[in-house]
Amino acid sequence: MSNLLEIVQVGDPVLRRRARALDPAELASPALQTLIEQMRETMRAAPGVGLAAPQVGVGVQLAVIEDVPDRQAALTPEQLAEREREVVAFHVIINPILTAIGSERVDAFEGCLSFDGFVMAVPRARQVRVEALDERGRPFVREASGWYARILQHEVDHLHGVLCCDRMDPRTLATTDNHAAHWAGMSPDQVRATIPVD
Ligand code: ZN
């Protein structure tokens, strides 16, 4: 039996509902531990660097995150450095509270497993702080910057019913194939420079 869950796509109402907070007592249930395991496998198979429970049709405040070398293989060392993309070991965030540190914003192209086949430029805070529970209900606090901060913002948005298309510059939306064909290696600003503005 496959351990993989179906990833729902934009337009599914579950993606637009605010997920409910989990009671720490629920974390001990085998069902929740199985969900975490299945979400981890589903994220890896996709492949993706984050997956929130609403994306598999479950409206609870839980997401899994992992950004490891096999997920970064398509990028050159220069691209990894430019995106401030570093290795992030697998971890779980439950009931997260996210705050931006400082006011610096960075703009980059990102995608979403629930917006399959598209990428878009999304401005995000460069640095964030997240307070959450881990899979055993233990509280932790982390500060993150660069791509990891972007992943955290993207996943916490999912738990609030917010999608990357709500925050994108709509002119930069492209299919993954068209992005690769026409805008490969270009920054959002460089892409915008190619698009006429009335
Ligand atoms: Zn997403």
C-alpha cells in the first residue's frame, strides 16, 4: 500500500480555511504520528521542501519541512548562494507563530505543490522567527533567514488559508516550462524589466 497522500490543488476549499490548532494531547495519537510520516514521504516523493496539512486535505496547524542536497541538485553553487539556500534537516512545525525580524524583504521565484506546474515571484521577509511545537509537543523557537525563512512563511501561510498567489507579483506568474524557456536564471526584477507596464 502506498504511503503517499494526494496533494490537493488550488481551488480546493480546504486550502482556504484557517487550520485549527492541535491540542498537544492529540500528538500522542497513532493517527497523527502516521499523518506526519505520510506527509514526510509525500513531500519527498513530490519532491518539495515543505508540505502543510491542509495540502493533504487535513485542516490542522501542522507542516513538515526539509531542504536537503537532493532537493537542491538542479541549482548551481552560485544560485544556492544567491538564494541563501542552505540545508535544513527534516522537522515538523505545529501551531506555529511567525514574526518577521526587521523589515528587509527579498523577492524570488517560488512554487507550490498545490499550484502544480507554475512559479511566481513572491516578496518575503528575509528573516523570521518561529515559535512552534515539535512532533512530540515540545516547544521550540528558531530564527531563519534566506530560503528557509521563505519556506517557513510559505508553510505558515498555508495554515492560515493563504496561498503564494495571494502575495505574488501577478505579472511574473508562469508555467514551470515557460519560466525555464524564457526567464531561466533571471531575477524577478530582470523579468519585470521585460514586461511592458501601462
Ligand atoms: Zn505551498
